[in-house]
Amino acid sequence: MSIDELEAGYDAPDAAPGGGFDRTPPQDVAAEQSVLGSMLISKDAIADVVEEIRGADFYRPAHETIYDSILDLYGRGEPADAITVVAELTKLGELQRVGGAPYLHDLISRVPTAANAGYYARIVRERAILRRLVQAGTRVVQLGYATDGGDVDEIVNNAQAEVYAVTERRASEDYVPLAEILGPTVDEIEAAGHRGEGMVGVPTGFADLDRLTNGLHPGQMIVVAARPAIGKALALDTPLPTPTGWTTMGDVQVGDELLAADGTPTRVVRATEVLVDRPCYRVAFDDGTQVVADALHEWSTSTRDSRRTSGLEGTVRTTEELAATVHADTPDRRANHAVATTAPLVLPDVAPAVPPRVVGSAVARGELARVPLEYLRAGELQRRELLAGIADDAGHVLRSGLVSLDLATGSVADDVRELVVGLGYRTDPVAETGAATVVFEADDDVFARDDLRLLHKELRPSRRFAARLVVSVEQVESVPVRCVEIDHPDHLYLATRAMVPTHNSTLGIDIVRSAAIKHNQAAVVFSLEMSRNEITMRLLAAEARIHLQKLRNGQLGDEDWQKLAATMGKISEAPLFIDDSPNMTLTEIRAKCRRLKQRHNLKLVVIDYLQLMTSGKRVESRQQEVSEFSRALKLLAKELEVPVIAISQLNRGAEQRTDKKPAMSDLRESGCLTEDTRILRADTGAETTMGELFALGARDVPVWALNDRLQYVRRHLTHVFPTGVKPVFRVRLASGKEVEATANHPFLTYGGWTALGELEVGSRVGVPRHVPGPERCAEWDDRKVIMLAHLLGDGSFVKRQPIRYASIDEKNLAIVSEAAGAFGITPIRDDYAAARVTTLRLPAPYRLARGRGNPIAEWLDDLGLFGLRSHEKFVPEGVFHLPKAQIALFLRHIWATDGSVTVNANGQSGRIYYASTSRRLIDDLSRLFLRFGISTRLRTATAKADYRPGYTLDVSGLDDQRRFLQEIGVHGERGESAARLLEIIRDKQANTNVDTVPRQVWDDVKELLVERGMTHREFAAAIGTQFGGSTLWKHEPSRQRLGRIAAVLESEELEIMAVNDLMWDEIVAIEPMGEKQVFDATVVGTHNFIANGVALHNSIEQDADMVILLHREDAYERESPRAGEADLIVAKHRNGPTDVITVAFQGHYSRFVDMQM
């Protein structure tokens, strides 16, 4: 096709169909409908479909919505049929958008047979690939037209990437029989060598553990937990390059981006806490780079022997192994190990104000004190232009062919070294070149000047040595270290200023060995950490009893090869499957397990490890995602009737104890609360403490929990369980709310559920602004509601004294006298003129006798109030499930006692508050206001000498005050002030800065602006504000403003943040409170609840039938008398006893075995 013809295809409005640009994209709506109809008919069809397609493969958005709803139900273990899907779509507010309930029934009627669901899905997938191909072709055409003199090679590369991305799709059936992996694994070993009774459940292979548990039983979920890797870490001050600059090992966090050894950005998916008392080594390279790593940190190195046959291809080795083999076995003791240099960093182009070559020239002439970071993290071609500008003005070619750059200062030279190593070169040591000189070897063009370029081409080597030699590994004093794991198949990330590539779970494997190899029971390992070859190598080492390191480097003797051959024959028939697919979703795991169950009678599932799993969809937070996995794995175990072992991680709690032994409370996701923490119930509307729920053995308690749209819905708290004695911290919020929790307990932030230990003063956390009415609703006699309110405020009902009520407000005295009639009592009035107060005595209407007391006293006693003094009073449970109108009546009258409504001196505003010496009463009133969506603020008054502290509950903010005055009001004389204040504020505009959304929301807004192609100036105009540069982003937006922004950007996520049941409160203090007994709870589905008026999360342990904690004393004490031993601590066993099982750990064989073996 000529250019003219191509342009005609764009411009001609009535171009022939062959033009291709005005045609409907490839799609097959009938196939899509058949896929969905099959999924609604058959659960088996769902498993077949999810292996073929994703939601984005559907052409019609409505079909994608239906598909996602079916998968959500399926993932929760709930039935997915027309009725349940309609209910799910209704809950999400999507039913009408997809065509209503009739359309779902229409989908079912269109299905010829659900048995062909897999074929229909393949049709949908093929059409989706064709659509992506059309889109890629369109982008390729746009690239061709948008050259503007750009680099043609880069455009061709981008075009190839677009087409490649069309088919960049992982097949779902990634589990592979062990027999098929043995061959490639042995090939890898050979290549390395050339380079230089009564059992009911699944047996674990550990006799004592099997006796304790009688094997692993169908339907059980077993958590096996240990500290992550017991090492593999770098010193905290180790610099780590990022796509935008630098961080350190001590500062990097999960979710941050680092750079992989192939130069691409990669996300941190896991980070350990700071590890102490590890054996540490200083590793030195021949370019002068030094880094401190612990003994078990891993490196991908080649050896002198392996480089002769396989070049720089690396094998993973620990620092300890490097130390033992740092020198080659040659007379001159040459350096043995080499680490390959990084590939050129793969970063996007920037749009600099000054061309890179011009900046390079300025750097070379000493006109710039530093190289701007923007240029050091520009695209590869731009960085090469920058280097050419420096080299042309400050460089020359040495006789050896090396490039030497003479810079003005050492700091500029440091920046240029960063530039050079980021392009994949290695530099000579500063000790040899001098601080202001950079010398490096390049086998491609560096200079732009013809004379230097030709001279360099003549002298440079045809092939450079793209690696650094390890020249020494010396043990040093232990320092705090830390490790991260990246989302990259090679597990290699860059560390140090020289960007050195460095590398980033055997009990589960041993149980699998026992089941599949020794007892011929089908098992599958989903490894999200180790590759299938690495797992197989460990299996071979364990079964053949060959040192794992020998297998890794291929240094096997004849006896070892004989063992290996015999073992291969034995295990190749084992029904063991291994799946090492990266970023595996729970739906995929579920589908693969169901398939293996049908085809191979699956008996055991192992997932290594839980924290690396992904849901495949956007979730509120990683914390919630892991909790959902825990519940879903339990459902999977019950559905397939197989035990599921989830490998998990322990936090640092054990390391802070003297004996280092782990406990249940050390499970990474297991945060804890003190026993006096009060949980808000959805059945009664009242609060109950964690301690009370545990003592009563309460089960399936309805609570309020946030759903995906941050709205409070009823969910069930299955049970409360103790998690030990742990250090706790008191968190105090600006609203006055307080809660005591452990450092790892999650609070809700804008970014998701975040552990308390990661929060600080100034962090904003979610608290409820509104909750629905409780399930129970019991109406009282209005007179009793009024009587209770007044007695809580101004009444006295201590034991062995008359029940009294005191007030100076005649309207209050009159209403209490009337309310006493509900008890048949006629009050006796006592006026005290000197004190300017009147009291009402409330005597029994009959003669008191044994077993017959004052009816008000008996009523108060039933409510748990009789005999309490002022500072002990609280709102009884019965009030919380009154109808909303009676709660308003209660609040109206209690405010008439110790409440206050005043108009400020300026006559433009006022204050509404309630005062009491009872903190519990104040908290209870605050919870009652949630029924009205009124936010309150608790303040502590400064106590006078010998007086109890006082508290006030303020209703502040015009909107909340208006709601209080209109929906509740105040009885008596204070009602006049309330009416006056309402007149003042009725039509006033509220301050929008009171109820704001955290500033992080602007990051999401900016991303949406980029996606929509909208400039900041256009955005400001669209939301009706004046463009002010960066000013807009500095302030936290109000909900009203965010609502407008959500409408402009058509963002459902922003709309959820603008309209929900949360307020964003601010942390004002975090104080250590020592060690206390703590508890956690389980909430089905949403995994969160309201505690002390704060949104909090629960832990992951609750779904497990058995928890086994792994402990090795010699991992902490190198001189331990128990070296080679490991304890399997059965900390939880739902249907049996707990115990500690001691086994032998043979690290060189990568296995745990029985002590008697």
C-alpha cells in the first residue's frame, strides 16, 4: 500500500470496506453470550473459562461486568447462577447497566450446551487478540506518522513491542508433571558440571507429627509459618537505584520501584523488617565497589571454570559460599567469581528544556556543579547523547582502548560514573584513576566527534568483559541488614552506586515429597517464589542425599551421578505437579486445582507463599487481599476435600524475645487489640468488648463492616481468639477517639489497610461517619426514655440513698415528674433556695419489703446502672436498639441536663457540647450520633486538684450542628438557645475544609488526567476553579469538590472516595502502653469492623485448622548446642492437641527429616 493509499484510508469518509479503518472491531457477541450463559449454568464451565479469558477480553463492557460478578461469587465459594448474580449486580448498582435480570436469563437460554464453554471462551479470546492486533496496528501507523525526524531504529523497536504485546499472554495450564521437569533439571545440572500405619490423612513424613495429627485431612487449611529466609540481606545504608533516583535498603518499602538486572523497573513485593545479629561479610569487587551482606545473601556469579565454557551465565550462591571459594584453585590464586554488569537501564524518554548533548558539553567544561538527575534517568538514547557530549569535550582514548573522562570535580565524576554504569559499562577503581577521572571500557560508539570515534573504534576491544570480579569476601562485625523481593522472574535487582546485580521455603516441599513420592498421592506445588527447576533441584538433593550446592554447580562425582540416576527413576513416576507461574491469581489456582482433582485425584495442595499471591483485580488494600486469600483457601480445601498448606511468614516478634521461639501472635498479618476494645454490633447497635466476646465464646456476631464501596454493611464476626501478651500502643485521634493495638494491627488509610507501626502522628485514618440502624428494634415507653436521659445527666441512684433528680430548669422538673408516672411514682419536690436548685425525690409508691424494691431502682438495676456514681455511668444496651426517633428523644433530654448550646459573642456561630466525668458515657453518646451521621469530637478537660478529669463531646461544623438542631434539638430552657443558633446557621455555607479527603487523592487525579489527555489548566476550568499552578495540589479537597472532580473525570473510584460512610481522622499521639493480653477476631468476607469508633482490620490466622510454626535455634545462635535441629511448633490444632515436634534440618540436602532417621 502506498502512502497516498494509506492516507486515503484515513481521510475518505466513504472508503471501501477494505480500508479497514471504519469497520467494527473483531468480536463475536454470540460467543460472549454463550460463555456467560455457560458459566451461569455450570460451575465446571467457570473453571474451564477462567483458564482461557480475562474480563478485558469481552467486547461489550456489560459482559465484562457480568463476568467479574460471576468470578467474585465463584471466588468466595458461593453459587453463581442467575439469581445470585442478579443480587450481586444489584448490590454493586450495575444491574440496569448490564440489561437487567431478563438479560441474564436470556444469556442462559442462548447456550446450546455448557459443555462447550471452553470452546466459546477460545473464540472470545481469539477475537480479543485480533482487536488488540488492530489497536497495535493503529498505534504503529501513528508511530510512523509521528516521526518528526526522530530515531527510526527506536520507532521500529517501539512498533515491534506493540505487536509483541498482543501475544504476550501466559497460558493458564502452567502446572507441569515432575517427570517433565526432571529432564531439563538434570540438563541444567549437567550443564553446570560442564561449566565446572493407621494413617487416615495425607502423611507428612514426620512420624511424631503424623501421630499428633493422624495426617493432614481433607478440607483442612494448614498454615506453615517461619521467618522469611533467615537472612539473604544487605546493610541498611546500601544504596539502591530507582527509576527516579536513589533510595537505600533501610528506606525502601513494598510497592516502591527498583531496577532489575536487565535494566527494567520492577516493583518491590516484599520487604523484611530490620534483621540484627546476622553473620556479615564485606564483599569487594575489582572496580572498588564494596557492599556489606549477611552470610545467606544470594548472588548470581560465574566462576573461572564456568566462564571458559558458558561465558558470564551465573549460578546463585550465598555470601558464605563466595567466601569459601573467593579464589580459584590456581597457583596464582586468581579471583574466582564474577558478577555480570547491569544491562542499560530501560527508562522512558524525558522532555528536557536543554538537549542532552548540550548539557554534556556544559558538564565537561565545568559549567555545571552536578549532572541533573532528570538526565541521568532519561531514555537510553538520551543518556548516550549526554555521554557523547561529555566525552567529546572531556574525553580521550587510552592506548588500551579504554575511554578516559577528565572532569572538573569529584562530585561531577560521581554523577558521570552513575551515567556510565547505567549504560551497562564498568568503570575502573577511583583509587587508580583519581576522584575526578572516569575510566571505562566500551565496545561500541561513545564519541560523536569523528576523530575520537574513529580512534576509539581502532583501539577498543572487539568484546568487553561485562562483569566485576569478586576480589575479597571478609567477615565483619554484624550490622543491621534487610532484604527485599522484587516482582521479576530473574529475582535480580541493582544495589550500590555501581549498580551491582544482586539476588533476592523447604518444610512444605518435604511434606509434598512424603505425599507424592513416598505414598504416591497426587500433590501440586504453586510456587510464587522459586522456579520449577529450583524446586526440582531441591527435591533431587533431598531424595538422593546429594549436597544441594553440588547440584547447583554441577560438581558431581560418579557416585553422585549414580544416586541421581536411581532417584530420577524413582521420582519420575510420582504424581507431583509444580506451577511456578508469576503473579498467580487465586481464581487461576482454584481452577487448576479443580482440574487436577478431576484428572489425577489430587490429594494435597501447597502454596509457597501466601503473601505473594494476587487477586488479579483492584482491591482496597493488600492487607484485605491477603485476608481474602486465607478465607478462600479454606473454602478451596473444603470444596476439593484436600488439605491445603499455605506457607506464610512470621513478623519480627520472635526475634525480640529471649528464646526467639515464634508464637501465634507472630503471624505477619495477625494484628491484635486489647481485651477492653469495644466492638460495635449490628444486631443491637451497642458495643461489646473483645474480652467479653471471648469469655462467652460468642460466635457469628453481626457487626458493621466496610464493603468495597466503603459503605457499612452487616457482616458476621465468627469468633474472637487470644493471641498472647504483646507490646501495645495507644493511638489517639484528633476526634478524641482512642484504641490500643499492637504495632502490626492494620488501620484504614487512603492508601489501604496499613499497620500501626507504619503510621505516625499526622497520618489520617478512617473512622465511621454513619452506620445503619441495628437489626433489633425495641420501642420503649417514651416516659422511660426521658427518665433515663435525665437520671444519667442530673440524677443520683447510688445504693442505700434515695433516688433523686436535681435541676434549676422548671421544664426539666416538669417532664421528669410526668415521666415518673410510668413507674407509678409521685415525686416529692424539695426546693433549696440558697443553692438555687430543686430536687425531686422518687420514692417507691408502696412500702418496701424483702424482694420488693423501688421500681425505678429495679429498672436501673436491670439496665446495669443502679449504684453507679457519675464517673461510672454509661448508656445501657437497650438504648442502642431503640427506634431512631426515640434515640433522638433520648439525646434531646440528656442534652437538657449537662449539655450546652450557646451562641458566640459575634452572633455568627455557636458551640454545642455535652460535659461529663464519665469517659464511657461520652463514648456511648458519640456512637449514638453515628445513627444520624453526626461527627463529634471528644476533649479532655484539665482536672483540678483532687477532682476527676472531665470530658466534653463537641458537635462542631455547621453541617453537623445543623443536623443536631434540626433532627434532635434540646429540651427545656436550653432549647431556646438551640432555636436561636439554628436561625443563625440555617442558611450559612459550611466550611468545606472540615470534612476533607487525604491529599494522596491528588496522585490518583493526576494519573487520570494523563490517561484522559487533559491539561491541568483544562482540568481547573472543568471543575470551576481558577488555574493556580501547583496550588491546587497542596490542599486536601473537600468531599464536595472531589465529587465534582469524579464527575468531570468519570471516575468511579473517586466517586467512592467522595461519597462513603467514612471520615478521615488524624492521629495526634501514639504512646507505648507496655505489654498486655491481646485478642483478634474474624469477620467473614470484608475482614474489618468498628472498634472504639475506629475502622480496624482482622488477621489471617482465623481460617486455619492447623498452624505450624518453624523454629531453628541455630539460625540465631551459631554456637547453639541444638545445631541441625528444628522445632515444628503445632501452635493451633482445631481438632486435636498441640505439641512441639523436633526434627533434623539437613541444610546441605535442603530437607527436614525425622530425628530417628
